[in-house]
Amino acid sequence: MFHTVAKTHEIATGQGGTFQVGDRMVAVFNRDGEFFAIDDHCPHQGASLGAGYLDEDGAVACPWHAWRFCVTDGKWCDNPRLGVDTFEVRVVGDEIQVKEAPKHEA
């Protein structure tokens, strides 16, 4: 099941936001007009990844301790064996929709 979380104009390029999707908090990011969704909680100490920013490599830096996660696959940039869940995203008209179930376990 997909949930509408925002309109496309509400998340600027390079920015993200945090949204409730089912029973999970999900961070949605705009990377050059393409939208990606990952688990909002940093596995280090639980900071909101949606409050971070995207760098030129498409990674979000946790605002607390700068752990970086790739928004396309959820992998931790410093150790790809660790990561966060990713979620399927689609745009319908101007609505960003996120699928409730994770794509895979990171």
C-alpha cells in the first residue's frame, strides 16, 4: 500500500523531510527531481535522517554525528555491510507516494 506524503514542490532539491508511513517514520529526499525514501532513524543513536542534507554523492549525513547513508540503497557509506531500510517511491501527478513495506532489509 502506498501513502501520499507530500507534493513534489514541498521538498526542494537536496533536501528531505520526515513522514509517517504506516507504523514507520520515513525520510524522503529529492535528488535532482528524483525522490528516494529510507528509514528515518539513524541506527547509531536514533537521530532523524530526514533532518539531514544530501551531498553531491547522493548521501544524507545524520545531523548528530555525520554518519552518511546512500539514499538509493540505504547503505552506510563507511561500512556498506550496515544500513537502513529503503522504500519504493512513486510520483503520481504532483504527489509523492511511499510504499509502506520496505524494499529489503539493509
